[in-house]
Amino acid sequence: MTLPDGGARPVAPGRPAASSSALPRVVATDLDGTLLRSGGTVSERTRAALRAAEDAGVEVVFVTARPPRWLDQLADVVGGHGHVICLGGAAVWDLATASPLDVCGFTADEASALVTDLRAAVPGVALAFERVDGPTFDPGFRSTPDDDADVVAPVESTLVGPGPASGTGRRQPVGKILARDPGAPVEDAPATQPVLVADGQTTAQEGFFARVREAVGERAHLAYSGAAGLAELLAPAVTKDAALARWCARLGVDARDVWAFGDMPNDLPMLRWAGRSFAVANAHPDVLAAATDRTAANDDDGVAAVLLDALGVSAPGGASAP
């Protein structure tokens, strides 16, 4: 199968040797399909593992394609504090203050040019912008209005003028551009909500992604998160591993002291960057091949199993971690 980002990449040489310490200094974990169970829930075992890791002085960083508006439930998981690399690496979000610590993405001119070229290359395409201060959806991006959308309008109309949640009077940079295949069914679920991973891409979907790639060239890259008929565009320098590297540099932590967990191809750069990487059992074949280690599936609390074992802590109820 050809992936929207052009295919599987070989494992990059020069992976940093993992620290000989029994514990990492930073744990970076993807959310959907990795830390969270299939229903989007967090088990008590996983909560206990995250608390134990933080009590041991390990910085836990959540890394996700989700926008900030889908992060509220994490505050309860980590006791109201913690950091999230979100929007596929476009922002670092502080859960305690519900505010961005770092934001990067497309400038207004870059986003405008991409929108123009996408509309020309894919007639009828529906677009959306994700920013840390709120989303914008083309009319028709969904079959019914999105309840938490602050703007439903042609996305390019929001590239000038003030933003409703911006303290500076201007909108934040566009962290992610989403393009919906006009030939794909429009789901009645909030746009960019965690989705079920498609078992495979159809020929039509591959054709859609090819047209998008041709239209954007090297001005953006496609992140594959598993949503059928939905192309997710990020600025060239925006990746999970780049954001994680910046955050770890801020903490004075080397890659060799980082453990990373993931399940999908958009996690691969992060997994290759970290000193030690874990693929959950339900991960994409490319992720299983690239990770240094494997753990149980997300529905079997694979992340928690690794952390509890490393910490020598029993799971809730007194049962030992497998």
C-alpha cells in the first residue's frame, strides 16, 4: 500500500543509543491507538502508571495529531498538569493553563497559496484550518455544523483580520490544513475527532492523496493518521520528532534518555529519534518494524505495562504488571 506521505521510509541510521539507566527522563506517547483504548478511554491501570512515572521524576509528554480542543480529558489523566505536543507537532500545549507554550505552522501567505492550489487541483475539495485558538471549517466540510467551530466559512476568509481568541488581535498561525476528498462520505462526527483507522486505502483515496501531493509539492507534507479520505497537511518543518526534540532541549534532555510509544506511520520520526521506542501490538506494520521494542496492544494497556514494569510498581488491585 502506498502511504499518503509517499511510502514507508527505511529506519534512519544513527539512532542514539538508549541510556543505560533503568528509567528514561522523558516518556513521549501518542494518544489514539497507543495510550488510549479503542473507545478513547483511559484505564485505571494507565492512570496509575502515569502517576507513578511522574512521582519518579519522569516527564510524561503526550504527542498527538489532535488539536487543543480535543485535550480536555487529558487534564484528568495527569491530575491537571502536563504537556502535550499537539496538532502533529505544530504546538506544545500546557494542560494546567490551557494555553500554548510553542506554536509553529503556515504563515497566512503560505496557507493562502496552498488553499488556492488545492481548490484548483481538486475541484469540490472541502478544507479546514486547525489553530490553537480554534478551528475554521469550509461550509460542507461536514454534513451538519460542528458544535465547537468558532468559524464556519471559506477558510481563506480567516487569513486576515483579528481572531476571537487571540490576545494580540490576530489569529494564531494555521497549524494544520485538512482536505476532505469530495468523493468520500461526509461523517456526522466532529471534524478531526479521533477516527477509526482505515484497514486500507482504496484506489480512489490513493488518487486523491496523489493529487494533493502534486498540488502542494514541498510546501507541505502529508501526515498519515489513518482517517480515510482526509489529507492532513503540515508545514515542512512541523513533525512530532522536531517538536519533541525542541521540548527536550528546553528540558536539557538528550534523545538517548527518551522512550517513545506509537502506533501509526506519523509516529515514525518520533520513534526513530528517541533512544528507545515501543510499538503497541496493534500498530501499523511499518511501526512494528521500526521500533526497538514491542508492547501489548492499546486495549491491553501496553504503555502502562512497560512503565509499571520499569518502575517495579504493581498495577491497581495488587496485580503485577505483565
